[in-house]
Amino acid sequence: MAGSSAALARQLLTKRGITYATKHSETVDPRSTAYRNIHDMAKGIGAATSANSHVGYKRVPLDPRMLRALITLHDRYGYKLKISEFVGGVHGKNSRHYRGLSFDANFINGIHVGSGAPHKKVMKLCTTLGATEVRGPGDPNHNTHIHCAWK
């Protein structure tokens, strides 16, 4: 799985409409930003969780189904996304983020989620693309981003 995830991460890095956060809101651990996560996965070394998270610092692969969904959202549906988190940051104790199964996006097509971004359309597409846990504005703790996770 890590090999295909690395190849998909390298492919994602070529997508001009997908960008990655370089900071967290809950931690200052620079090893675990979305930017570092995707670059480290592209190198095949896995994405780093944050030292102050529920699981501490460790490396996990990013799920290929999730990475393929991001590519599809961009290539097939034309969405430009800013990914705020993969495995870094601080989430619920049993969060799928810590296992490399989730992404959070806080901007869609340059518009902040919760301020007019077409988040409902992207959330529905995430479900169509296999996500089994999809949250966004209106869900607790998700008013400023969407969360799409696979099992």
C-alpha cells in the first residue's frame, strides 16, 4: 500500500489546484502539517502525526483510496482544495486521521468553508468516492472545514 500511496502523493503534488496547509491550529509541530505529510508520503516515508496528539509522533501511510478521491475531485470535477490536515493536528481520540484515512479541507475553489464554499457538493462527492464519514458545517466542530474519511 505504501508504494501506491507514494505514487499517488507524487501525482497530487503536480495538481496546481490542490494546496496544503503549512501550519496547524492546535499544535506547532512542523513535521506533521498537511504540506509535510504529502511531501513525506511522496518520498515513501509515511506521514507524521503530531507529537501532542492522542497517538504521539509516529509515521503512517496515507490511504490510497483517499488520495485517489482527492485526484478525482480535482481532475474530474474541477475542485480546487486547500487541505488543512491529513494525519497531523489534534483530533478525537479514535480519529481516522491518525490512521491516514482522512483529510480535512478548509477552502474550496478559493472560498473558505462556512463562508459560501460549495462544501455540500464536495461532501456528497466524497461519499460517492467511498468516504464513510463525511462532516462539515452544521456538524459539531466542523463549521470551518469539511472532513472526509474512509474505513
